[in-house]
Amino acid sequence: MTFSEYPYQRPDMEAFTTAFTTAIDTFKNADTADVQETAMDTIHQLRFNFDTMQSLASIRHSIDTKDEFYDQEKDFFDENGPLFEQLNHRYYQALAAARFKDELTTRKGSLLFDIAEQALRTFNDAILEDLKKENRLISRYDKLIAGAEIEFEGEVRNLTQMSPFMQKPDRDVRRRASRAVSAWFASQEETLDDIYDELVQVRSQIAKTLGYDNFTNLAYDRLGRLDYGPEDVATYRRQVRDNLVPLASELVKRQGNRLGIDTMMSYDLPFEFKTGNPKPKGNKTWMIEKAKTMYQAMSPETDEFFRYMLARELMDLDVKKGKMGGGYCTYIPNHESPFIFANFNGTKHDVDVLTHEAGHAFQVFRSRHHDVPEYMWATLEASEIHSMSMEFFAWPWIDAFFENDTEKYKFSHLAGALMFIPYGVAVDEFQHRIYEKPSMTKEERKLTWREIEKTYLPYKKYDDDNFMERGGFWFRQGHIFAVPFYYIDYTLAQVCAFEYWIKAQEDRTEAWKSYLRLCDAGGSRSFVGLLDLAGLKNPFEPGTIATMVQPLKSFLDSIDDTKL
């Protein structure tokens, strides 16, 4: 079957709850490890069934947010997701008290039991209504952003469709496009402030109900962070501030020199070269063919994977009215199908999607053999290693997409990846500050953002854009609303991806073997455990980032970017 033929049926929550509860009772009352393992397998399949329908509803809703049927199904899962969590919580309670835990650990791995014990701290029945409220607020933000309508150059456009104008050679077009987007966010300022204020309050209340000092520690547990805590992340942020911020600032100066701009403004940053940013030299169909050839040449494993994706039509890449913005990869368990969602807009981002999201999809495709749902995906920060590293593993074939712009793309790709890390770290510090003081006023939050922005992105100047100068940029970062504290994961993974970039130049065969080990392991190990398995350095260890600065700088310095 192709994706459009995958059948959808709303779960019968009464029947689902009965089956789930029966399996838990069987597990609790079992007198052998075999019986307990069979009960676990039953529960895991029930969870796969629920996840399959939830994924189908979510994908189809994001493809067309105006589809009334899937809009209602999305609401159904918003309402019943906490009930599903409640059942998982009871399962985790049973695992924590398992009579034959030692034998089951040997069969299923110890990590599942570690995850269960951590998850028990993050849920109880008393927070059910607050979780529903949190879901509703996130959906309200998503719908508001997806429904953005910005009149520009004679047409009404959404936020994704405004992106190409931000990269135009004409500086006035860039400025006006930037102002138009900023003006839309400013027009929604009160609504966005209210949504976030309610999210901060409800999350802080949930943490208090569960016995946490604040939401930060709850968020770390929610994200499954078994290896590290806020202090480790603070050490990591200091490494970024000391080692990468100066290099990023130097790159902005180089950008201004090649553009002939004395004082770079925020609307200049997306425009990298006078001759235009590197762009793929064909349309979507052409790019898919190039990607097919690339993955065939890259390895037998990637060839099998990409053919699978094409045969089952597991990618939706076109911009359409009513389609949600952004891009993601998800998984449909009962069909063993990764799915890639994106909005192609004719920029180099389109090629990045075919490598980045394909990295996610390749990982879950390689780890689909795991029969424990928790092991299908790697930990959140490790998952981004797969995607960002795949971008670099694609470099030997990237000329097929960019032709005479290949050197420009590589410079842009590496410089952009490096410059992203300070921004990602700023997003993380902002959230730590917010949840340390949830009583902050709406204006204090914006002032806090602008202060942090000046630390990690000292070159960002907003000209006469008062809304952005007041600290309004963070409204655009959906992760702050939907998945608090998640954004730092991208930066941790980028550091690991840089290591793969360095390894691949030294010995591509060994680098690929390491990458396959990482993908095959899925989420069967913790973050640091996965790094150990793959032979990667730990980003939290002082000095890790410093060791990467010189190879990155040497490559960027080897290119005369004034000629690009």
C-alpha cells in the first residue's frame, strides 16, 4: 500500500482501555517471566496500534489543516492523549514492581525499566486535566501560525512562502519582507503572549502537583534525560559562548564584507552571497531523482531505504494552502513506515530536507526491528545526530543538486550549521530563565530574550523594527511553545555531526560504520550510552567543542568566499 491507502480508524478508547488494563493485570499476576514477557508484547502492540492511528491523523491534519475530519481527529487525540499516558503510567508502575525484572531486563534491555522509573515521576492522575489544557494551548499556537496570512507583493502568503523574499539580492525587498513578517507577529502579540503565559503557568502547576521544585526538572525527565542535568547543559552553553560565538561573529563580518554592507542588519543575515544564495538547479521531481541516485551510491542500506520511501509515497513536500509550516519526520508503526513532511520553497532548504529529514527516517527504518516502542527512536538529542550527520554524509554527491554552486553550498552549509549553535543555546537559556521565574511579566520575558540574544548573537541588529528590538523574535520558535527545553538537542547533535564531518574526511568507511551502529541501536541506549557505542565525544565534557573549532575554521578559511 501507499500512504494514501493506509486505513485510518479512530481508536475505540473503551475497548482499548479494557485490553490494555487486562494485559497489565496479566503482567502483575504472572507466575513466570514468559507470561510477563507475553503480556509486555501485547501491551507494546496495543501502543503501536494507537500510535499508528495518531500518526496518520496528525500527518493528514498537518497536510491540510482545513480538513474538518482530521481536524476533529487531531482534537480527539489532544483529548485522549493524556488518557493514553495514564495507561502507559500504569504499565510503567507494573514494570517498576516486576516480579521477574532481572530476567526481563536480560530479554528486553535495562533501559526500558530506567525509562519507566523516570516516567513515573512525570505523571499521575491528578494532572490529567492540566495536560489536556497544555495540549489545547499548543494546538492553538500551531493553528495560529499555520493560518498566518501576510499580504506582500500583491499576494496573500503564509510564513513559509515569505521565506524566499528574505533571501532576495534586493536589500529593500529583504527589509520589507522582514518587516511584513514582523508586523504579522506584532499583530498577534497579545494572543501569543497570552498563550505562552498560560503554558508557563499550567506547566509550573503540573510540576508543583508532581512534587518538583520547578518545571525545568520535570521537563528534563519528560525528555528522558538520564545522563545529564541543567548544570551539565550550563557547562555546555559556556563552551559555546567562549568557543563558537567569536567564530560566528567573525563569519558575520565576512558576510558583510562580501556583500559590501558596513552594518549588517537582521534582514541581511539570510542573504549570504551577492550572486544569490545557492539554490537547487531543478524542481521537486528533479531533486527526488537526484536524491534517489545519491542514496543508491551512498550505501546499500540507504538505497534500500529510499526506494522504500518512494514506493510507498512516504513524503509530502509541496507547499499548499492550509498546510502546516515547517518540516518533520514521523513513524507509522504498523506499516513500518517513516514519513517525511516538508514545504519546498525553491531554496537550499529543500535539499537540506532531503538529507536532514531523511536522516531521521533512515534511523527509524534501520531500528524498526525493535519490539519495544521506546527503542524505535533514539533519545531526542541523539535523533538529531542522525539527521545532521546525514547532511554531511551527502556532501560527496551534493554537486548533483547545486552544480556550479557546490562550493558555495558547502561554505553556506558548514557556516550556517556553526552559526545555528549559538542561537539554539540562546533558546535554551531563555527557557531556563523563564521557568526559574514563572512569575515574569510578558514584557520581562521579552527583555530577557533580548538580553540573551545580545550574549549569543551580538551581531543581531534590528534597525528600526521596534517589535524585534523589544524582544519579540522568540514568538517564531515553535519549540518554545510545543516542546519546552527540546531545542538544545539540535545543538548537541550538531556538535556530534561536526565530529562525523571530521571523521568522514579522515576515513569515510569507518565513519559510516559508526553511523550505522548508531542508527541500528535506535533508542536502546541512553544519550551518552549511544555516544559511547558510536565512539563519539561527549559534548558536556569541557574542551570538546574547542577541539572542533580549528578543523571547522580551517575549512572555512580555505575558501575565498568573496568570489562566491
